[in-house]
Amino acid sequence: MIFKVLGIGLSLMLACTVQADQVQSIIDQALAGLTIKVSSDPYSRVIEKMLIGYDSSGAAKVGIAYREIESFKPVTGIVVIHKTPTGFILHEALFPDIGKIKNAKDRKQVLAILSQFKNIPFDPHAERSAVDGLSGATRYGIKTSGYLNYMARRTALEMEAKPDWPKKK
């Protein structure tokens, strides 16, 4: 009995470590070469954490926000925002731990949402979502889309505000 409990505990710890490693890998790639500032943990009730990457002149270039999103299984949703001379671009949205959803049909359905969240210019001050409407979306898809749009908008607004967050070491 003790070995069974120990085995379950070790499996859960390993799963959490893998998820953290996947999220950190995405953050490291997106913010490579930039000075990184990190929000408090949690950033808000809706966003777990936000990071903003600044270039050598102090201009915000890349913003990232993430949170756990309830789908067929809880998965981590990440948005990556780029600031360009012409405005903000929702570079991509990701689910690094999509493998938690074992059913291939369910996993494909969740991944289909992400294709609409790629290289989309948007105005965070406009009263509309970066990505409008998802055809044939399930309740999970609609909820997920809402979270991703909200995270993109809040990240862009924080990039403009230049918050006084601590630098990441």
C-alpha cells in the first residue's frame, strides 16, 4: 500500500515538473536576449503570471501571459504578444501540456482553437477581441477563446504601461 501511494505521489510530482519545464522552455525561447520583468504570482484572478521582455533601450518587445484553462482536462494556456512599430500582434497561443488530454478527438478539437490565434494584429484599446468568434466551438472552445483573448489584451496593455515589476534573475 505504501508503495502504491508513493508511486502516485512521484507520478504527480513528475507531471508538475514536466509542465513547469514546458512552460519555462516556451518563456525562455520567446524572451531570449531580452531583459525580463515578471508580475507577482498570481497576476490576477484570471492570469496566473505575466512576463514582459524589454530590449536594451527599455522598449517592451514581447509579452507572455499564462493560466490553467479547464478543457476536457485542465491545460496551461499561454499567449505570446509582440509589439511592433505598427502595433501589437498576437504571435501565438499554446497549450504546452496538451498531452494531458488522452483522447485524440478531444485533443484535436482543443488544438483547432490555437490555429486561429496565430499572427493576429490587434488593438488592445478596441472594445473587441483579438480573435472574433470560433465556428463550431464547444463550450470549452468558447471559454478558452475568451481566456486567450483576455490574456492577450491585458498583456498588451501592461506592455504599454511599463509596470514596475522586478527583473527576472
